[in-house]
Amino acid sequence: MLEFHNVPLKTILRRAIMSLPTNFNDILRFFEKDYDTAKEDNALSAR
């Protein structure tokens, strides 16, 4: 685990995310969209 001045990376990421709520929501939306697309692709290729 990477650490900066004994602060765990998770904590740094969480602070960064909390300071950028709108960006994080956009990122989440992007991943959700991507995930749904992947599920559809898998369903199509399973047929």
C-alpha cells in the first residue's frame, strides 16, 4: 500500500473524492454506463 507521510492512499483518495463530489458522480455514472454496456454485450454474445 502506498503511503504519503504515513497517510494511507485510501484516505487521500477519499479526501480527494469528497472534495470533488460532482466529478466523482460523473465518474460513477460513466462506470455504471460502461458496466451496463458490458452486461448487454455479454448477453448478446451468450446467445
